[in-house]
Amino acid sequence: MTALYWTANNSSVLIGRSIRHIFRNPDQAMTAIFLPVAIMLMFRYVFGGAIDVGGTAYIDYVLAGIIAISVTFNSTSTTVGVADDLERGVVERFRTMPMSSTAVLTGHVVGALARNVVSLAIMIGVGLLIGFSPAAGVGGWLAALGILLVFTLAVSWVAAILGLLAGSVESAAGLGMVLVFVPYLSSAFVPPSTMPGGLRAFVENQPVTPVVDSVRNLLLGAPVGDSAWLALVWWGGITLAAVPVAGALFRRRARR
């Protein structure tokens, strides 16, 4: 068998392990499902009536932003999971086996993708129940899902890096919150044009904003402009940089 075969085989085993953890750990279910839905309901019914986003219903405007926030919320489970494996000695046991060193991180990252797929399906379903009115065709939905996939993959690898940098599970939980708040400083909740000048400049040029803008416009059947390409360039580049960094950090932590 080739090295590629064994890498894929080892990764599939640890992907299954990460997915089983989703169903066995109620905290992960809470983070992946209930918390994003609660935030969406809060902004729909508590703040939605007081926020004017032009001629668009607020639930149509805010759903894309809530989806981005759910991805970063879910990333904390990846950060904590990687740190937990290192702290409990699971990685040392894996190193005694003839297995690929990249399989551990791949398992966590693909497990994060699975959590986000479940979360996305539930959020869109709840969104439809409370008034979300998408106008996208099949192509628009596929393009929006593709951008979200690239975004989720990049965030998951960055979350894995944070787990490798954390000194303990407790510090990993705090470190993971760094990613959680990034979408709040984007176009997730209100148009950047309503913000003060300095903040507006930051919001318009940070990497989450093109994800939110492109997904929102694709789902609503509106012109996307350059936001889709910007989102792919930003988060595709982050993924390409994060994967080798995560691999190097993992090998260093494992040897230690």
C-alpha cells in the first residue's frame, strides 16, 4: 500500500472518532446547534425591529452573518479538542502506532466541517420558519455553500493552530474566543456605511466581511461583485498558510 493510502486510511479512522465525539459530547451539540439558533432568534425578534438595513428584511440581511458567527463558535470545539488530545496523552499513544502524523489534525478539521454542516442545515431551516426568503437558484446556493466550505476549512485549521499553541485545555477555551469575535466586527449585523470612519475602514477590509456579503447576496439573488473572489482569495490563502504551520507545530508538540 502507498503512503497516500495509509494517510487516507488513518485520517478516516480519526475523522470517525471526531464525529462520534459530536454525538457523545453535549457541549459540542450546544455550541454547534443551540447557541447559533439562539443568537439568530435574538437578533430577529429582539433587535431586528430597531435596526434598519434599507429595503431588505432584517432576517434576510442577518442570516449570513449569523452563519459566519456559528462557524467561529464551532471552531472553539476544535481548539479545545486538539489541546485535550495533547494534554491527556492521546497523541503519545498514537505516536506508538504506525500511523500518519497528519491524521490527528485532519480528524479534528473534518469533524469541524461535519459540525458546521449540521449547524448550517438547522439554521437555514429555522431561518425559513421565521421569515427568511431566499431568492437564489441552484447555482447561487452551490456558490454560497462553496464559499462557506472554504471559510469553514480555513477557520478550522486556524482553530487547530490555537489548540496547539495553548498550554492547557483551559487556556485553549479562552484562546479560541479570539476567532469568535472576529465576525462581530464585520458586515454581519449592520451595513458598514453606518459605522464611524476608522471602524468602517477596518470592517470593509477584514476577511470575514466578503464572506458575509457574498453569501448574503448569493442567497438573496443580488449582485455579488468582487466579494466572492475576495472571500476565496482571503480564506484559500489562509488555509494554504495554516496547514503547514499546523503540521509543524503538531510535530514539535508531539516530540515534546
